[in-house]
Amino acid sequence: MRTKALVGAGLLALALSLSACGGAAGTASSPSPSSSMSAAAGGTPSSMSSESAMPMAMQKGEFAGLNGKSVKGSVSIADGKVTLSGFSSDEGPDLHLYLASGTDEAAVGGGTRLGKVSFNTASQTFTLPAGAGSSQYVVVHCDKAKAVFGAAKLS
């Protein structure tokens, strides 16, 4: 009986932490097509310049929502920059963009954090930090709730 109570408490804690990262799908504001956020302009914490970023081959992908969340848009990586286009996501208080080998928590934890991502800004650019190797996914993650919102598989 005590085990069931502990499991129930654990599930309740998980549900509360996930709810801390935004509402149901479709609650995000419409992105503004002329919006732009740049890592260099203070939109994303980054102290790396494009000169120090490791060059990568051109990669592209399309976002898809995961875990009941909505994430849309495309991503391209070229010339030391990660660029989001037509991007929108469900709202979350602590959304960040990661380069990762997969879309689970372990992959995100071992990935490269690119910076804070705005859920309702259609165009955003991030500078690749030095030492960022090639990755299979660009992941939108709520750090506060430890929840993956969506990802784009790179090719």
C-alpha cells in the first residue's frame, strides 16, 4: 500500500512540473513573421562569436511536437549559426534550444545548449559555441520541467 502512495506522489510531482512549463497545445501566441531574435543582440545568452564556432556542414530539419506539445517551423545550420524560420511553440517559462543526439532527457542532458528560445518569435538565430560537433537533432526543451517540447531531425 505504501508503494502505491509513493508512486502516486511521484506521478503528481511529475504532472505539476510539466504543467509549470506551459498550457495545453495551441495556447501559444501567433508568431510574428517579421520578428527576429539574435544571439548577438541579447536574445540568447551567448558569449561566443561566429569566429570561434566550429564549422559544420549545412544541415536542415523540420520541427515536430513531442509529448503532447506543439512545435513548428524549420531549422538550418550553416556558417556557425543555427537559424529558426517560421518557428512557433507552445508557451513555456524556460524554453531552450539544444543540439542533441536524440530527443530524450539523457540526450538533451548530454547535448549542447544553444540558449533561450522564444516560443512566439518566428525567426531566431543562435551562434554555435566552440567545440559544438555535429548532432542529429535540434531540440526545444523546457529546462524548468525537464520536458522535451519538440525536435527537428537534421539531414
